[in-house]
Amino acid sequence: MQALCVGRHAFLADHISAFFRAIGLNAEPAVGLDAALREARRRGPDLVVCDYDLLTPAWLGIWKRDELVSGTPVVAVSLTRRPEEVNLGALVGVTDFLYLPTLDRENALRVIGRPRPVSPPPGRGYDRPNQVIATPVP
């Protein structure tokens, strides 16, 4: 599985990539959202693992409208924010969340093995083609 690991600085992007390489993914780092979009277009990863603090609804909207990357699942990760501190509902298009300090190989593989498009809630304007919406599974 090809993963693009996005951090807000090089150290974090490399750290995220190293974790996912250690569990068997072909993971490459990207620094910042512009680089993430450019590299995703170029590489066509199966999955994007992105620093939670970088993700914004505006960027996810750009991602979902881009024909080359719109079908690629995005999983948010954080070294500092715990699961109870995140609001994935505000980040339509993020399929799950991983808290890296307590993450182990088994749970990471369980989460990255299931990112998939999910039917959007009716009447919320998310019913455009290729929209990825999911609720994290505890």
C-alpha cells in the first residue's frame, strides 16, 4: 500500500512516514498541504495520512474537487491531540483519526485497512460524487 504522509514540518512528515514504513507501508513524506496535493497527483497514493492540525474544510474541499485525488482516503493523525479533543465532524472527507503516541501496529493496520467512501448524511450538501464521509469507529 502506498501512503503519502503529510506533516506541517519536515520532522513531523518524516516521523509519520517512518511509523507507517515500520508497519509495512510504502510511505513517503510531504511537507504542507500544497506539497501534499502536488505529490498525491504525481504518485497516486492509496492513502493520505495527514497531520490533523493542517486539515481545514477549505483544503478538504479542494481535495475533493480534484479529479486526480478525490477518491484517495485521508486519515488524520496527531502527536499531541487525543481522540477526545478532535472534531472529525468539522472535517468532512477525513475517514478516521489516529493518535500516534499510543498507536500500535495492529490498530494502525485495522484503521488504514478500512478507509472507504461512505454514504453521506442526506440533506447536508455532502452528496456530491466522490465525497468521502465517515464516522470514526471506536
